[in-house]
Amino acid sequence: MGFSCWKKNYGGNCYTVICFSWSIKSFNLSVCMLLQLMYGLLGLTMGSLWRLRASWGISVCLTAVARALGATCYVVMYSFLIRENILSLITINIHASLTYILTALGFITIPSMNTIYAIFGILLLMNCGFFVFLLHLLYSVFFTRLGMKESLRLPGWLDKAI
């Protein structure tokens, strides 16, 4: 695992992007590089932590942070490429939705931008955490079925279930 896992993930993503784009005209190297930033960092972190036999709690948390960092960098770099501030659009939509919800509940207040950024960060980390947790479950089942259970450090509840 570790570095070789990252290289395989990197190569798989490149081939996937090329297959999805299909024609040379629509192939965009910058999109391929952005995907590598997000999923390559995720694969490197998860593979390294599994190779070090880190506990599941630490592995899920650190991999979720790595995915959140990769997703944020992806959005920032993609914003630069298309010359549009996507983070601003996300925060404006969160601000409008939260203001609408608060008004519907009877609160006449406008949330500060610090509150909006905190909500955005919490939602991003929750999304990445759930994704990474499900990814850990999926890989654990696959590795167990492939006969690689000795190389895994599974939690007790999952070890009993498998």
C-alpha cells in the first residue's frame, strides 16, 4: 500500500478521465491534474495509514481531512481556471438558504460570514467523513474477500460482522 497505492490510484484516475472524455478535443489536462490532486491525496493518505496499521478512528479522521483539503484545493484551482469564484457562490447560497430558514422560523437576523464559513467547513468535513468511512468499509470487505485480512487492522464490530 502507501506510495504504490497512490501511484495506482493516480494512474487509474488518468485512464478514467481519458475514457470519459473520449475525444482528444474534449480532453483537458488541467481537469485530469485537478482530479489527481483530490483523489491522489486521498489514496496516498489512506494507503499510508493502512500500511502503518493506524486505528480506524485516526485513519478516517486524517483521510477525511486530506479529502477536504483536496476538495477545497480542487474548487480553488478550478475557480482560477474558469475565472469564476466558486467558493463565493457556495457561501452565498449557504447564506441565502440559512437566512431563508431563519426567517421561516421567525428569527429576524442575518448570519455573519464567519458563521457561514464555519457551517461550510462543518458540512464539508461531515461529507468527507461519511465518504471516507464508507470507503474504509468497502475496502475492508474487498480486502477480506481477497484473503488479505491479516494485513488489515479492523475494529472489533467489523471483525465480528465479517
